[in-house]
Amino acid sequence: MPRVKSYAIGNGDMYYIRHGSDNFTIIDCSLPDDRVGSILAEIYTQSKDKGITRFISTHPDQDHIGGLVELDDQIGIRNFYCVKNAAIKKDPTADFKRYCSLRDDSKKAFYLYKGCARRWMNETSDERGSAGLSVLWPITSDPDFKSALDDAAAGMSPNNISCILQYSVNDGPRMLWMGDLETDFMEKIEDKVNIPKVDILFAPHHGRTSGKVPKGWLEKMDPGLVVIGEAPSEYLHYYAGYNTMTQNSCGDILFETDTNKVHIYVNDDAYSVEFLDDEGRDHSGGLYYIGTLSCHQ
């Protein structure tokens, strides 16, 4: 059964997808000092029987690449996916230097753009099946995106060079990541993105108000669940009118995908929501089952 895990690691993002095919994907990296060993051990255990492991960087801010050196040293990143860019930092960390090394390595890097195809990200062969990943943004020729690239290359924020990544499971859920795209930028590009129906949306910019998904996007997505990250509560946008889970409260979240369903597990055994169905499943991986989300048909 394919599974997606969203780590609760403070002001940062890190996810993995254990695909139903022979693929394993890590999206972003943020390793707090007190969890480096346990997270790396879990990543190793969950990926060791998969033939392909890829790392996808939505964008190179420290809260999305923190611990990249340790991760690369542990698993040896051979498939590094990112938007092609020339971002610089005034005071580069060791993690940013490693990011640049991987980004600029012609043997390891694959550059993401709208509609890009790659074996086995979204193409199948006789050797293994597709990971079900597709890229909805960026359009590399778009002037707004080029402006964001120029800003990053001048040492300014790389938030708006973030890619939009979709994961689709056959006869199952559709999930969406948007990095740290900012609200005003999303408003500029709305008509340039084919916005899909979404079962689970990971709110951009950790759920901050500065990354609030515009109303027009939300109406097209019609998300069954919005996952809000761990920014300080005074900075969060809570997506009134939509089903939400906030990692400040529930901790790590595990999503086990099923036919037209997602079974959801969390760290906090006292956490609950009212919009999930109770299918009476056992706990999993040290996390507590809180219910099942029915997906768009």
C-alpha cells in the first residue's frame, strides 16, 4: 500500500513517498538536531528495498534543505530533482553548498518544469512502474518565473521559484505540494497553471498567511483536506470552510493510500477531527489511526 509521510519538524518541510511501484521519493529536507538519527534511520528503512530513490527540492531555502549534507552522506543522493536556477546566498550554509553541488551536477541533477517527463518519475518501462509524479509549474519561459529566478540569483528569496508537484495514485488520491510560493505570485500565475482537483493539499509556506492559496485556486482544487504546517500560530492561515489538519497539534502525519481512500495516522493519540470516517484500523508505525478520507471520484 503506497504511503506518504509528512514530518512535524518545526519551521520546515520534509516528506517521503513510498510508492506502490519500485520508487521512493523524498521531498525537501529539514532535520532538527533532536531527530536527525531517527528520521534518517526511517528514510533508510523505508527506501532500502526500492530500486530508485529520488530527492525533490521544491526550492533552496534553509528550512527546506536543512540537513541535506547528513541526508546525502547517509543515502547517497544520485537522483536530484530541482528547478534549474542560479540561486545564491550571502552567507551560504553547508547545506546550501551541498544543494548547489547537487544542482549543478550533470550526472545527478534533473531539472523540473511544467509537463516534464522522466523515467520513472512519470514514465513506465519493463523494468519498473511510474512513481505517479507530475510537475504543474514552472513554465520556464514565463516572465514572472524569470523574474523570480533573477531575484534568487541576486541573493533574494527563492520562494517563488518553487515548483508545483502532483502525486497521483491509480484509483486513489491526488496530493499537491507547492513549496513556499507566495500569495501575490500565485495570483499572477493562476491562469497559467492547470489547477487540478486535489484530495490533499499541503499548504504552501507552512500554512503561513503570506502563502495563502488564493480563492480561485481553492475553488478549482476543491481539496478534501488541507495540511497546515508548523509556522507560529499567529502567522498561520487556517483555511476556513475546508477540512484541515494542523501539524502544530497532531505531529507527524502518515497517509496510507487505498482505492479512493486515504487512511490517516498521527503522533498525538488525543488528536481528532470530525470529517474522517472511522474504519477501525489498527495503529501503524508508532502512529495513531484517526480516520479515513474519501477521495474525489
